[in-house]
Amino acid sequence: MKSLRILIIEDELVTAHDIRETLEKAGHKVTDIARNLPAALTSARINPPDLALIDIHLEHATDDGIDIAQRLLTQHTLPIIFLTGHSEQPTIARAQQTRPAAYLLKPFRHKELAIQIELAYYNYQATQTHSVDPFLSDNLYLPVDQGKGYVKIKKRDVLYLQADRAYVEVHLIHEEQKQVFSMNLGYISQFFTSTNFYNLSRSLLVNLDFVERIDKSQFYVQGRKQPVPFPENNHKLFLQQFAIIKTPPKRDSLTIKFS
């Protein structure tokens, strides 16, 4: 059995150290115990884990475990295992957006924890081996009809993606009507890794190739008459994504005197 490198994200240190002891006795290595989002992102960057074990309910952190998982997945491809006492359907539905390898409920048996983690890891690896990588693929198939079917989205045809609460709107170059999917923008945006996609705000992911005009607090995309609003304080950073030619400064006219 391979020794796994595991990042624990848990703000109750007694629980975290109990889990650490259990995993180390099973032959695994705990890369770190993180208690919040900044600590988790820093740890994963410096010491990349094979797997992240995340408690959903973090009392002493601004972001919950699902938010942290979504951010982690924008930087790393790795299996996520949620360990939590929350079994409510809305919580599970949010967690499912991150496609976790497992969802383990508290209270848990320490002797079974390592086994469940190992099974989840190898099942995840088997799935990855036999499927197309959505990070590298030119096309995505997004779920419709509550996951009963999938619709094809060509990444190169996306004008922009916009968050609408628990949904994301996908605006395409060849379609007047937007397509709406039941998922988080932070989750889906991780699959748009090419440099032409830019996070203009927490609710907007823009394909820079289709931007036709930029004003102070709105921009226009190819084939659309209606502008797309964005926070004015992001205007300067947005302009930096383009080859801007500024108006040259006016020069005072020279008076030439002849002797």
C-alpha cells in the first residue's frame, strides 16, 4: 500500500492531532494541519499533498471547508475527502460540486479512517486514469436535468461566465440565449486554465479574446449589444490584460522667432 501525503484541514486541534496519529500509524505522512484558507493554500503550494482531508464546519475560519476545497482545486488536481458531522442535503449538495472522492461522517472509527481514505484515493486514481482530463480538454460536458444528462461546451466559444447565486451562466459566441448550470463559478472556472480567461471579479470569468470595448465599469463582448457590468475598482487591473495605446500628452506649440 502506497504511503500517502495527506493535508488535514481542521480547526479543532485535538481532533486534527488524533487524525494525524491515526494516519501516521497506518504508514501515511501528514504534510500539515491547516486551520483556514490562507494556511491551506500556502501549505499545498510549498508541500503538495496527494490528498486533502477537510472538515466542512470550521468554527474559527472565515471560509468553510467546501470553500477551501474549491480554492484548492483551482491550484492543484487532487482528491478531496470531507470529514464532517453535517449530513443535511444542502451541505451535501454544495460538497458534491467539488466532486469529492469521499464524504465521511462523524463520529468515525479511527481504525476504519485510514482504510476509507486509502480506498477513496485509489478509486479516485482509477477514475482519473480512465477518463479525459477536463483541465486539458478543449470541451467540457456540463450536467443538465439534475445530472441525468450532459451538454457540450466548447471552451473557445465561451464569451464569459457569470455567477448567479448557486448557478453559473455560460454565455457563448454563437448562441443568443445563455446556458445556466447548477454549480459554483469558483468550481467551474478551475477548468478554464488558458491565459485568455481572466477572473475579472468573484462573479465574472471573461474570455479576453472576445472583449471589444472597455469602459469604467462595463465592457462589451463580440456579437452582443448589451454591456456587461463589473466593479469599477477592478478597471485598472482589467486594462492591464490588454495592449493599451494611450493618448499621447499634448505638447505646447513652439513659437519660432526669426532674427
